[in-house]
Amino acid sequence: MNTDMSEKLAPMRWDGKDLYLLDQRILPHREEWVRVGNAQDCHKAIYDMVVRGAPCIGFSGLWGVVLWLKENKGKGGAALSEAASFLKTARPTAVNLAYEIDELLSYLQAQSQTDNYFEVAEEYTQKRIALAEEQNLAMAKWGIKAIEEDLGKGADLRLMTHCNTGFLACGTIGTALGVISLAAEQSRVKSVWVDETRPYMQGIRLTAYELAKQDIAHKVVVEGAASHLMKNGLVDAILVGADRIVANGDTANKVGTSTLAIVAKHYGVPFYVVAPSSSFDLKTEQGSGIEIELRNEEEILSFKGDRVAPRESSAFNPSFDVTDSSLITGIICEKGIIRPDYVKNIKGLLS
Ligand code: MRU
């Protein structure tokens, strides 16, 4: 894939002392960086969605631990566990946050001494993020294979996606959007339908931004248009990411994903979930066990600070929903394509 692009779209940078996050709240029209100098600010940046997308939430959690160690050199044990637990509370649905932090803590605990924890954690995090690039590329190739298996080798695909799952969400190529980018690079894509993704507008602001930077033809649609598009045969396949995939294949992703999957099933459009193995939570058996983040109602009631709804109105703002595995045509991760029976095949590939 085009590495220049990763430079242009990389959402996080580390200068050896501080973390810099491309402020995703104000994209696409302003590209500004937020400096994050300690674990407390890192937690806030994740919560406020300066940085977002399950993989990047996880990587920011790692940097949060590194930042804590910068200020607490030589410390480990209970104090480190407490800092890690605090970071894990920033956003509850993406399992990547807890997964990445726990992996780092286990790695640190296996070290013989604590006095160089900061350097060890810094190096670990850099290597972990570099590995994600390989994993994302593998996923993109598996994704194209899955589409070929279901739709044949043809070009001119009209693909649809929801939320943002590209460089901005993953720090590298992307998951669902990674498949789309690679397919476009291979001249297989006619156009991409970009779901607007209310209320945070990840589709219209971030996915459209990434597609525009890569010169991939796309059109933004409001979420309510999905049924119209599919009924009229305008969508060949849908690809989305995931914040958590549980043991039976039920998948939490940005609110609106489940509606899209139900409509896709109705019209016979293949529906793929693309996510790294770090987004699987095999300890949870089914989707009802996933905590769904509830965000501030103001995200819905107002737009850019201007009140849209009547003053008297309130709102309910679940940030994610759960797509039943029965609606999913295939789950793609860096290790391969998982088809139903999900309970058996997820276990077979991942454990
Ligand atoms: O609230 P967000 O923007 O963090 O939600 C992001 C999504 O729902 C993505 O689809 C998901 O994290 C997968 S990103 C590869």
C-alpha cells in the first residue's frame, strides 16, 4: 500500500516524551495536533474522541501507560495497575483498550527489574503499532478473497461502509476501509457508499476525508438511505469494523451497524465484519454481555454548539449496537476468513 498515505493520515505521533494526536473532532477542515503529556490527559483524549476507532483507542491506552511510566520512573506493582485500570475506563465498548493494556502489563511483569519500565514499554508500544500494519495488510487481502469467494473476481464493485475504519481508526491501513483501499488500488472498486454516521459524523468527516486523500470515488449517504440503495441493487457488499466480537460472532460496532446488517440480509447483500484478533473477546459468550457506551445527549441535540432540538427535548445516545452473528456473511481478521458456524470457527482460528 501507499506508505506516503500513512504519513499523511497517521493519527498519532510519539516524540520520545509526549504523544501527539491528530484532533479527529475537527477533521476534515482543520488538521491540528493535540499534545498529550500524561496519563490523565491521555484518558481525557480517548474519552473526548480526539482519538478514536478501536485499534487506536488500544494504542493510545498503551501510550497512556508509557506516559504514566515517564512520570513514575522505576515504579510498578499496585500503582501501575491502578493507573492501567484508570486508563481502561476511558471508553468501555472497544475491547482493544483493555486487551492492549493487559498485554503490556503482562510483558512488563515478565521483566526482571522495574527501573527501565519506561524504555521497555516505549519500545513495546512502537513494535506493537508496527505489527498492526502487517496485520492490517493481511486482513485487507483476506477481505478481498472473501468478496471474491462470494461475488466472483469482477471489478466495478460498489461497496458500502459505516463509521470510520481506516488510517485514522487504526494508525495504519485500516480494517474494513483497508479492504476497500486495497481493492481500489487493484482497480476493483467503482465507488464507495459512505454512511454519514450520526451523531459524530465519522463517515462524512473521516471516511470521506480518507477516501478523498486516496482518490477513491465515493458518495456520502444518510443512514436512512441504505434500504433505498440495496432495494435498487446499488450495493454489492458492505464492510464494517468492530469494537468487540464475542465468542458466538455477535459484534459491537458503531450504532447503526446492526440496522445496516438487517437491511443487507433482507436484500441478500453480503455483510462482512473486518477486525484484528485484538478486537475479539472470547470470554464473553454473546452480544448481550457487551457494555454499550452511552454518550452525552448533547452530541445529538446540538450540532457544532448550536442547539438543533427544542430546549424541552432530551436524547438517548448509545454509541454502539450489537449485530447478531446470524446477519454476518463473514468475519475477517489477520488470520483468515471466519464463516458460520461462528462458535466453532472463531474458536478454531483464534484459540
Ligand atoms: O466511536 P468510535 O468512532 O471510536 O467508533 C468507531 C467504530 O465503531 C469503528 O467501526 C470500530 O472502532 C472499528 S475501527 C477499525
